[in-house]
Amino acid sequence: MSATETSTKGPAATGRGASPALRAQHVLHEHPWVSPLVLLVLSIVVFTSLNPDFAQPRAISLLLQQTAVIAALGVGQTLIIITGGIDLSVGAAAILACMSSALLSSQHGVPAPAAILIGVLIGALCGLVNGALVSRINLPPFIVTLGTLSIFTAITLMLTGGSTVQGSKMPGAMTAAGTRVPLFGLDLNVGIIVVAVLYLAVGYALGFTAWGRRVFAVGDAPEAARLAGISVSRVRLSVYIVAGVIYGIAAWVLIGRAGAASPNGVVDANLASITAVVIGGTSLFGGRGGVIGTVLGALIVQSFAIGLTLVGLDDEYRVLAVGVLVIAAVAADQWIRKVRS
Amino acid sequence: MTESTRRPVLSARGIRKTFGRVVGLDGVDLDVFPGEVLAIIGDNGAGKSTLIQCLTGALVPDGGTLELDGTPVSFRRPQDAKDVGIETVYQSLAMSPALDIATNMFLGREIRRPGPLGSVFRLLDTKAMREKSMAAVQQLGIRTIQNPGQRVETLSGGQRQAIAVARAAAFGSKLVVLDEPTAALGVRESGLVLDAIKALRDRGLPVILISHNMPHVWEIADRIHIQRLGRCAGVITSSSHDMTQGVAIMTGAATL
Ligand SMILES: Nc1ncnc2c1ncn2[C@@H]1O[C@H](COP(=O)(O)OP(=O)(O)OP(=O)(O)O)[C@@H](O)[C@H]1O
Ligand SMILES: [Mg+2]
């Protein structure tokens, strides 16, 4: 953009005299979740008008059930992307946690609560490994997590030999996340509620605690954060560990959802979670975004899947639509970021 | 009191800092005494910013010693210097553009709500931080900033600088260090910053001021440290030397 255009940004852009485009840009900049919300509402309206079944409780329940796991992984992914990082090992870490707790409870007689806790700890350990390499040795997150993606996957295969652990072989609590919970006329389950609580907790921590402010500061301008007295590496490390804990919880939700623990449980988790984050308005450059956008982003992707199926189109169209959306979302982010002088 | 009997607040000896093959500082001594404004002048690249970064924990010097009130200290991180009451406005301003004014002011020293909301739930006291930020800005006399919830990226360069100065003035309790704090400011705002510096000095707080504005320096500084090619070319006062003489030493046309 030209220099004159940039120079008109700033406080003046928010004033009454500003053009509608500038004002829209400003609103989106202040509230990154607005565009995914509009998009979700649009997709619901369009799909419902094409096929009224889409607005039925059955379809909505299915939408929520299918979104839960990716939405949960997306919380961790969001935190990491806000710090300017990325996590390609998200799916691999979740599966490692998932298979470890499944094996412990099915073959080694470990009680379910302990096995679930160990799963969460394994998630945290995966996060610790990523976080330590990123924050202490200053390796790029993309490379670190590309490496740990392979490492975690390999460890999982060594542990399991590639075989699935059926839900019937595990104590009941291992699959309890799949327990049905009828609520508001919808067919929800325990996993969905756990994920909702996860969102509330992380949304609160990001928006209303010093830790959250520091996570944004570190992603936005790490050197400024350092000079302000913040330990950038400690904040980064904490984010990767928290993300790992979330993956461990998501692993339990996954077992409940699938009714089994499979090494191929969430093959598309990496791209799906990054897609949800990006469509949700969180900037891949760090410092801007939030978890509300991510759940909206995950819901958008899944609503396309269900909506296109109801309309009678094949899955290729969903894949195509998601691709277009991701590029559009990143383009929108670039445009929104120009508010900066 | 004479200079020889006064004890410096901060005293640096033989500070050295190299960047690869570039020698940033080549053994610099510096003293700041209670209640004085010490100006640092020098050409671009003379090592002024590097020097104050070494004094405030932003850089760790390769050699040399630091004493605070006569006690040896070493600052490994900016937080170490903040912990003892040294506040700095860095040349880069060190602000997070995406965060608002109040959040930036209180970054690293956030205020939490009283009671269990703060201690257990870690809930930030946004209202208190915004009020205190506004108070700090108004204390400086800046009138163009109305909303402490405004994002820093929407502020003008001068407004950002004013916020950074207000932050340092509000939290400094031992020493305030300002690296070109008026570079982006208008005439009125520069005057306000100079007034703020005088107010800090009147409170007994020493100030280190880096500036390229010689009239400002000669107006306000009690002593002037001249930095040249990574070394200290001498320390003068506004009465011992006039501006022309000072600039001559600074550029190497004269020596002390
Ligand atoms: N991070 C760095 N890496 C490499 N060289 C550096 C770095 N910081 C400073 N230098 C070099 O050290 C020397 C002193 O720089 P410094 O920033 O201290 O100058 P200055 O006196 O503050 O100049 P100015 O008036 O332009 O702000 C310069 O030669 C500069 O190039
Ligand atoms: Mg400088």
C-alpha cells in the first residue's frame, strides 16, 4: 500500500469521518473473532436454506460432537501461534498421550484416573520438549515441531505396534468422555462439556490474567517484552507446556469420541487445528487473536463438512472450501494488520 | 557537598562491549550522583545507547564493573535493574504495539484485584491500571491521550514516546534513564519532558539523558558525559564549556 494510505491510519481511522472500509478494518482489528462469527452465521443460514435438516438438533449435535477434539487441540495451537510459534506435533502428541493411557489402563492394570492423568502428563512432557527446544535453544518452532512430530509418532508406533485398543478393553472411565449428556434439546456428551470448560479457562487466562497479557506481548514484540522485564523464554516455555496439557486432555476426549484408542485417531489434526486457528482470526505472525475465534473456525470447517454432505456434495468440496477459506483468512489478516502505522 | 565526598548512585568502571568485530564500548567510566541530570552526548554510533543498555541490564557487558550505592551489582536482565528502581526509556521505546497503553505501562508489574479474585484467580485490576496510567500521563502534562485502553499501534510516534517517558517517571525510584526521549516530540511536548526531568531531579532522583539536542542538554544537564568512538572523551558542565566547545570535543575537533 502507498505511504499516504498508511499515514491516514491511526486514531483518525476510528473517527466518524473514516470510510466504512477503514472502520470495518478497525473493528476486525480490535475483535478478531468478528469475521469468523459472521462466516459461521452465514454458512448456517446458507446451508439451512439449502436443506432445512441442517438446523435440526440432530445435525447441530453432530456438528458439536465432531468439532470437540479439533476445537480442544486448537486451544493449545492458538496459544502457541499467539506467541509467534506453530505446533506441527499437535496430533502426534495427542496420539502419544492417548495411546499411552489406553495401553496402561488396558494391559497394565493402571486405574483409569491414573492412566488419564499420566496421559495428560505425557502431553505436558511433549510440550516441555518442544518448549525447551524453542525457548532455551532458540530453534524455530516450525522445525522443532516438525522433528517432534516424527519422534512422537515413532514412539507411539513402538509402544503400540500400530494396533488399536478397543474401548471394551479399557475401564469405563477411559471412554467416559463419550457419555451422552442431553442438554438444551441437543445430544451432547461429556467431552463437549470438558472442551467448553477448557475454552472458558484458557479464554479467561488469556484475557484477564497477567500471564495472558504477557503471552500476547511476547508474540507481538519479543524484544519490547524483554526490555519491559518479562522473561520471554519462560513465557514461551509455559505456553508449550500448557498446550501439551491441553493435548493430553484432548486425548481423553478423543478416546471417548471414538470409543477406542487408535494410532491413526487424528491424522489431520495438525492442519485441521492450524486451519481452525487461522480461520478464527488469530494472526500467524503472533500477538493477535484468541480462542473464541478458534472454536468458531473449527465449527466453520465442520459445518462445511456436514452442510455439503446434506446438500449432496462430495467431501472434495469441503476440502476445496477449506483451502479457499484459509487463504482468504490469511489475506484478511494481512489487510487487518495494516491498521498499524 | 563536593563531588569527591558525594557517593554516586550508580558507578560504572571500564565497561566494555563488543558486537562480533565491532567495538561498541571500549572501557567506559561513568558516575551518576544523587539528584543530578547527567547528559550523554555523542555522534551517531558513539556508543551512547550501548552504554546505557549495559547500565540497565538490557545488554550484559563483556567487561567492567557496576556499583549501586557503593555495592557491586551485575544486571543480567532488564528486570534486575528494574528491581532496584532503575527505569529506562530505550531508544526503541520497548512497547508492544498490539497491547493498549495501560497494559504496556504495567507490563511485567501488573496489578491484580484485591482479595481472592486476585490472589487465587489472578484477575487483573484493569480499572486500577488504567486510572494509574492516566494519572502518570497527566502528571507529565500530556493532554492528547484520553483513552488508556487505546492500542499503542494507533498512537503517533510522539505519543508513544510520551507514554514511555511517563512509564519511566512513574516507576523509577532510584534512577531514570532516557535514551533520546524527545526525538519524536513537538516543541510543547519536548518542553513537558524537560519539565518532567526537572521534577524528577527535584525529587532527588538522578536522571541520565541521552540527547542530540544541544540547547536542551545545556539547559538541563548538571554534567555532560561526552561519548566518542566507544570511549568517554570527557565530562564537562554547561558552565565549564559552551555548546561549541562541547560539540568540538564530541566530533574530535578538540580534546579535553
Ligand atoms: N546489537 C548490535 N549488534 C551489532 N552492533 C551493534 C549493536 N548495537 C550497537 N552496535 C554498534 O555499536 C556501536 C554503538 O552503537 P550505539 O547504538 O550505542 O550508538 P549511539 O551512540 O546510541 O548512536 P545513535 O545516536 O545513532 O543512537 C555502533 O557502531 C553500532 O553499529
Ligand atoms: Mg542510540
